[in-house]
Amino acid sequence: MEHQFRGTGVALITPFTPDNKVDYPALEKLINFTIKGGVNFLVALGTTAETPTLTQAEKKEILAFVVQVNNGRVPVVCGIGGNNTEEVVAQVRDFDLSGVAGILSVAPYYNKPTQEGIYQHFKAIAEATDKAIILYNVPGRTVTNILPDTVIRLARDFSHIVAIKEASGNMTQCMELMEKKPAHFTVLSGDDDLVLSQIAIGMEGVISVAANCFTKDFTYMVNAALVNKFDKARDIHYKLLQGIRLLFAEGNPAGVKSVLSKMDLCENRLRLPLVRVSENLQQSIEDYLSKL
């Protein structure tokens, strides 16, 4: 189980058809495109998948489809998280996780639990499964920051809590995690624009939005940095930096779906409350892609 989530994980989007159904042919195309582009693992049903807008039945279908199309080529991670601990535990037990290498579980949002509440939440999830668990800290979305001491406590108490996707953007917090973490535990980036500098302080990879569309360049950058070829990685970083900023300028996954539609990998469709990027941003994205 140790360090199987190193390198680049791609947080897969959910493509939709014109009548707002899940577009499975487009999802198959995207899975094959990203694996061919060099991603090390797939993440289904994360934030980028617009998971809050999917029904329970759709979530199960998408997960089964990703596992089937992947066909054992790379590890698959499934996002299962929420702010009702009992419900998350029930989903962990209810989902067919037979083809899944691990679970990505976000910090409970909106309720604003204390650090003890966060610990007890993830303890309950850890006791409900023997699958590898990746914690997901994204205070910009959840308003809850999983502090390093809480992360380390969870990692020490449960050997199958194996990693964190750290998307606080706080480099001091990242360094504290690296300094204190147990040997079996991996710290992954959740910020595509920071991953190069985060690998420099010892983090071991990323769960990425940009890997959906800038797959070959992005995975090359991460892999080069992981073997200390920072000169090569830096060139790619600055080549992609404007593109990464454009992906997030009006929220995720509106930006990445705009790019993927230009690449003929999916339709530019989102489910409300998310909408397409503005005309101005669309033009900026097209200008960037034409130069790329």
C-alpha cells in the first residue's frame, strides 16, 4: 500500500450530453487520453467531477465505468466525502469498491467542526473500511482547515490513512506536514500552480485538474521534478502557468471543460449551479491554446 499514489493523479471531469445526462463515450475518451498522456492514477467523483450535482445512482455508474475502462492500467481513487459522517460511512460501505485502490475524502464542510471533530469524522471513516484513505484539505471550499497535528494523529492511528491532498496553498503548513509525517504517509499537492515548488520541499505528487487537458506536459513536469530535474520541470511550469491560471479564473471545472471542448474531448456543458466561462475568458483560453 505504501506510496502507490505518487506522481500525477488526474481529477476526472464528468462530461455531460446536450440533454444533461452523463456522456459515457466522452468519459471513456478522456480516461484513455489521460492514461496515454502519462497520469499515474485516476480520481473519480472528486470536486472536478461536479459530484454534488450527481445522483447516487450516477455516482455508482460512473465509478463502475471508470474502473471498467481503466481495466487495471493505473490505480483508481474514488471520492467519498461529506459533512454528515454517518452518511459518508454508509456510502463507503454501500459503494462497490472492489476495483478501487483508495478513497479520497474531503474535510467536512459548512458545519465548521473543531480539530477533534475532524479527527472523529475521519476515524469513523477509517473504521468503516480497509481501503487506503487520502484525506483532502481544501479550506477555500470547506472553510475547515485540517491542521498538520490532526493529519499526523490520523496517519499514526490508522496505517491505511496513507496520504493527504493538501490544497490549503499554505507552504508553511505543507512544510510542517513534511517535517512531521510518518514514513508510510504521502503528501500530495492540490494546487496545480504550486506543485513544482511543493515537490522541492518533499511532496510527492499532485491530484490535478490541469492533467485532464495539459496531460503530457503536466505529467512530464511532475515526473522531472520528482527526479530532481528542476531545470526541465521549471521550463514546463512557466509554459503552463498562464494556462493553469485560466483554468481556475472563473472556477473549476468551467475552465477545464472549456479547454477540453476545444480539444474535442467533451462538450462544454456543466450542471447548475455551475455555468460556462464568460466570453472574455473563453477568448483568453482560445488565445492561449493557439500559442501552446
